Amino acid sequence: MAKKSDPNSKVIAENRRARFDYAIEDDLEAGIVLHGSEVKALRTAQANIAESYASVEGGELWLINCYIAPYGQADKFKHEERRRRKLLVSRRELARLWNETKRGGMTIVPLRMYFNERGMAKLKIGIAKGKKTVDKREGQKQRDWQRDKARLLKQHG
């Protein structure tokens, strides 16, 4: 029997470019502190996390430069589109993120924003190291070879 999709659980925004530009070493789930009109805008999937990043500042984790479109029906209580949003993680995870970013070249990249099965907005973030152009070319070669190999096996098998 096919698995029923949960109406509350859905992907809002995905940063597809992150896996191309960064080598993701580890990922974790974080909650997001949002205002009411932001939640309504996210329900209509009007968000962009492509240019955003996360930073540990003052003992807290912040999502910077994330765009959430204004909600049309919110008259008085509109939100700022690109405001800094606090991310919710445990103290242990926060300490680990702080240590990883202080080590050379590591950054915290948002990978996917979604609603979980309880209807809560979550952000999947990755601890990543920036790829150089050579690494990107190597990844492209690997993908091309896998595609050609699959084509050859399908053709002769």
C-alpha cells in the first residue's frame, strides 16, 4: 500500500546550489522563530534560502538573508522580508557548530526549509566546506560517468 503524504509535511524552499558549491560534512534540523505573517507566507511556499547562511553570534544561532515574501492579507502586522531570524538548536549542537565554524573554512549553510509532520517550520542546515573549481569539475565528471554507465548497462543488459 502506498504511503500517504502528510498534508502538514511539505518542503517550502530548497537550496539546490548548496550541494554544488559546498561539501556538506554534517547536517541537523533547527527550529525557526517566526512571526504570524511569516508562517502564513511560508504556507503558500513563498520563501528563498538560496543566498542565505547561518551564523553563531552572541551564543545564539541566526539565519541571515533569508527571504520570506510579504503576506498579502496581513495589513497591520506585516513582517520584514529579509530580517535576521533566530534558529533553535540545543546547547550541545550550538557549541559544536561554533567549534566547527571557528575551524578553517567551515560554514553553516541552509539546505532545506520545510514543515514537519506536526506542522512546525523547520530548517535543515549543513556544516560545509567550500568547494574549489577543481572539486566542482571532479563532481561533474563523476555524475557524467554514472549517467554514461547507467545508459550502457541499460543498452546492453
